[in-house]
Amino acid sequence: MFNDVTFAYPWMLYFLLIIPAMIIWHWKVGKSRQPSITYSSLKIFSGIRPSWKEKFRNAPIMLRSAAVALLIVALARPQSFSSGQNVTTEGIDIVITLDISSSMLSQDFHPNRVEAAKDVAEKFIESRPNDRIGLVIFAREAFTQCPVTIDHTVLINLLKKVEPGMVPDGTAIGNGIADAVSRLKDGKAKSRVIILLTDGVNNAGEIDPLTAAEIAKTYGVRVYTIGVGTQGQAPYPVQTPLGIQYQMLPVQIDENLLKQIASITGGEYFRATGNRTLDEIYRKIDKLEKSKIKVTSYRSAAELFSGWLDAGLILLLLELGLSRTILRRIP
């Protein structure tokens, strides 16, 4: 009954000690005032059963004691406290820019580069509930798969639908960066970030990657670049008359370009050679780009005395009514 309940005036509860005093006083004083008649023998009354009034003759004092107890608890002012937190976030706007050229089907990652990138990106999105995140995909062309949004369920659903072949093949790194910047430049977030993931060399697009990097810098957008691919060669699926065959193709990543892009924008370059290292890279970026969260605690009280007061008054009125009517004692 008193779980999570405190009292504004707990010292009032000491007055509950008068309850047993009231009962003792009633028993002793009432017994002394009870009229009596002397009989030579009481055998004549042995077959008479007590009436219901006699059985409930002590009901008034029990009701009075309960009423006084309830009124004392009400005077102690019971309260129930609820607590919580108001959270204010300075979220970060992030655009994941993903290369979906045909080379992303190479299987040096499990099951391939693009699926590994999608799995790790999904975990990253789920770990940042306070940030607006978007998705840009590129090959020979770039387009926005999902604008920056706080609705991460929609974003993840669109991420799962990404696969190579959605746009003409090629690697237009500059276009990918420029498209991502266009999604971030008008944002009001304190921090704006692009996570660029590619496994190749820029060979397409109308915008030079370094020019795109300078544009990102102008708008205060940092670019973290990730080069995806093992060292040496990687198995790549090739369609033949006999079905899909795997050929070992050299891994070509323009690491120097990716390092320059990161340096110009104040970001950082990472090299992922497998699923595990890719996951570690996203964890590092997650630590580098944390939202600032301001937490304000609050504690509010709900007054509970009215219920106790009402119950006490009802019992007191009931006791007065019974003791003056059907349970009245004469004399």
C-alpha cells in the first residue's frame, strides 16, 4: 500500500499510538459503566442466543478507531513521487554515401562487399537514435536513396533494397560527395558528416572528387572515407555460358585520393580489408562523432491525502450514525 509513498509530515504517524489507547479506554471505562442486575441463577438465560445487535455492539469503537487512523494518515500528507528526465540533443546530420559499382560484388567480404557494408551501416544507424541520417548511393551516377531523416526504420528498409546494378556501372566519387553535400548544406545540425565507402578508383562523373571535397569544406561538412577491399586480389563473379564463375581480380583503391578528401574536410581515412575491420571502422567513427546530450532530471509529487481523508470521514459518519440509531446503548 505504501510502496513508492512518502509522507510530508511523517512525525504525525506517531499519533497512531492513540488507537490502542482508545480501544483499552473503551473496554475498561465502558465495562465499569455497564448496568448490572443481580440474579440468584442465570440458568434461565442459558438457552437465549445473543441478537445481532449484541454481536455488533463493539462495531462503533472499531469504526471510530479506523476513522481516526485514516485521518492521522491523511494529516501526515502521503505523497507519490514520479521522476524522469528531459533530454535535449544536439544531433548530428550524417549521410552514408555507398559505392554500388559492380566491383562491390567481390567476395573478399562475406557474403560480398556491398552486403557487408549494408549490414555494418544498419548497426551504425541503430546505434544513433538521436541523429538524422540519410543515404546516397553512387556508381557512374549518384542519387539519394533516402534524405536525412530521424525515421530510421524507413532508412533501414531503403538500405536493404540497395544492390549493384541500380545505376549504370562506374565509380563517380565526386558525384557521390556532391550529392551528399547537397543533402546536408541546409541542415541546422551542429555537426554534418559524410561517410564515404568505395572500393575503386574514380573513373566517371562530372565533378572532380577533390573539387567536391572543397565544396564539402565550404559548408562545414566532414568526410570520413573508407577504402573497401582486401590486399592483392579478390574473387569476382563473372557470368559465363557455364554459369557464374569466379575470377581473381586485382583490388584497386585510390587511397591517396581518399586520404586527400578526408584531409581537406577535416575527416579521416580508413582501410577495411574484411567484415571485422569494417565493423571496427564504423565503431571508431561512432566514437568520433557523438551527439551532445543535455539531461535535466525532474521529480514531481502527487498528493494522496484526499483518499485517506474521504475514507476517514465516511467511517466517522458511519460510526456516529450507527451509535445514535440501531446500535445505540441504553442507558
